[in-house]
Amino acid sequence: MTNLRRRAVIAVDLDYFYAQCEEVRDPSIRDKPVVICVFSGRTEDSGAVSTANYVARELGVRSGMPIAFAKKILKSHQDARFLPMDLEYYQSVSERIMEIIRSKGEKFEQASIDEAYLEIGRNDGDDFGLAEDIGRKIKEEILSSEKMMSTVGIGQNKLMAKMAVDSKKPNGFTIIPAGSERLFLNPLPAGKLFGVGPKTEKKLNSIGIRTVGDLASADQKLLSDLFGKKLGPELHEMANGIDESLVLDRPAEQFSRIVTLKRDSEGFDFYDVLKPLCEDLSSKLSYASIKCKSIGIIAITNELKVKTRAKTISEAIQSSDKIQEIASELFSSFFGKQYNPDEGRFKVRRIGVRISDFVESGDSKANTLEDFL
């Protein structure tokens, strides 16, 4: 635990992510109940709720609830919106935000489409000060670039960072300094400890353990007898703020760079815009000693709809000129064929380039992306 205690972990949670993505796409629905649905297609109301914004949650809508039941709850709210899940759009937003977070620290772990951990460490005793500065920059950049709120928590390990996030949402910022874990945890109901579900909480309550502080002080043999030799000690450690799990710095499966145009555009004349994006992506490939076989483009319209195109090539490349050549061809074709009589023409607000399908370049200076990330 010595090395872990010299580091600070930042947890970032993208508040009510799917619903917030829809609010960004259509600001007129902010402050109204918004429910993201997985429609089964059998009937108009069949299916389940994926998530909901906080307005809908306060009225009683929950994830996993049947859509028909959610509509009954909100029947008196004529402004409620029930929207189909648009996973491609949500993933594109997540990718851009994860790039922001990844760029800010030593080790990055994406836990889900809307959660990530970042490990900070300088071994000079001021990791939490540095982590606070980085955490605030992350929040500001996510808000300025994507118009999205996020919640940031900072602790000496992943558990405490996660507990910090969960303590104040949405749009929160909480720090649990090293050494104050028990002070923070002790008063909480046992069910608030990350990983403790309703069944475990009920069993804990049955033996008089009602708070995290009770669990932290409980007899370890009793916990082992009740929950087993693995879970019992784990519960006791977590209640004491102990978590030795690592921030898993996994290699990226793709790189992308996106830029906002100076003005919305209906045509292709982006040479000067694409050039630095492709040079940046090429430098990442070179540094990591890899090449890519798939080049894609991203176009985000003025209505925040995401359009993508991609091309897979037989011979892997690393050259910025070649990446730009293929991206330019894709954009030219995209704008040349974008007209649809049912949609009309649209304007593009942001454009980007994405590379993936990596192979090693044969350069011996690095064998994986881990050295680069």
C-alpha cells in the first residue's frame, strides 16, 4: 500500500449520460423529464427504461422500469420526452470526453461509457493538490468542449474516488484526502458502501451492522463466517477505505482528433484544418511504433447528429500525408453525396479523423501503446 498511498486517483462520472447527451443535442428539453428508452418494437410502449435525467428520477422514473410504467408515472407531465437510445451518438461523445481525460494523467482506465479513472502521482507529497487542479481542468474542458456536466471525485485509491463521486451528484466535485477515509465513511449507511447491494445490506443489518463505521469495526471472523473467506475480509477492508486494485492502463483501440470549424459548412475545403489533426495522429502512431489500417472521418452537424465514414486499407500506414489523403477522399465523397431529399442538406459544425486497427510497425523502441499512453 505504500506506493498507492503516495498517489491520488481521480474518478470522473458523466452525469445521467445518455439523457444529458440528448439535452445537449436539443437544449429545449432541459429541465423537462427526459427518459431514454430501449424499445422492443412489439408495441409502442413495450421495452424498458435505459436511464433518465434527474428531473424524471425525482418524479420516480428508474432504470430498468417498463416504459409503460414510466409513462404512467409521468402522465401528468405533458412535456416529458421518451427518446430511443442512440448508442452511436453516445459513444462518439464518450470517445471525445475520454480523450480529454486520458490526456491529463499517467494512468487512465475507462470503466464504462460514462466513467473513468485517472491516476496522478509525483511522489513529492502534493499529489492531491495536483489532482485537484487536474480534476477541475477536466470538468471545465468537458463543459466547454461538449457542453456537458460531470462529477469528479478524488481519493487515495479507486474505491475512495468512486465514493467521492457518489457523494455529490450531479455536477459535483469532492476530495477525500488521504487519512480522512474513516471520517468520511463511518457515518454512511452500510448500503452506501460501493459494492454492497440490498441483499448484503440486509444481512449486515441482521447482525447489527447498520453503518460503514459498524462494518469497519466488526469482528473479521464473524464477517468471514457470514460472507465467506473472500468477501468477508474484502467488506472489512473497503469499510476502512482500503483498496489495492490498480488503475488499469489499457492500450487504446483507436485514436481520434476532432476540431470545431470557424463556421458551419456545407462543403469540403478543410485542408488546413485536417493537416494538424492528421499530423498529430501520425505522431502518436510513430511514438507508439504502430501503424493503422483503418481511417475514418467524423462529421458533427449543427443539429449535433454524428455522421461517420471509414475505409480499411490492405497495407498499414503511419504517414500523416497518407492519412490526410484518405480522410480528404472520405470527406469529399461524403459532402458530394450528403444530399437526401427527405433530409435536405445539412451543415457541419465539427469534423474529425479517427484511426484504428493497429499493427506493430517493427520499430524496436516500443512494442505496445502502453509506453505512449
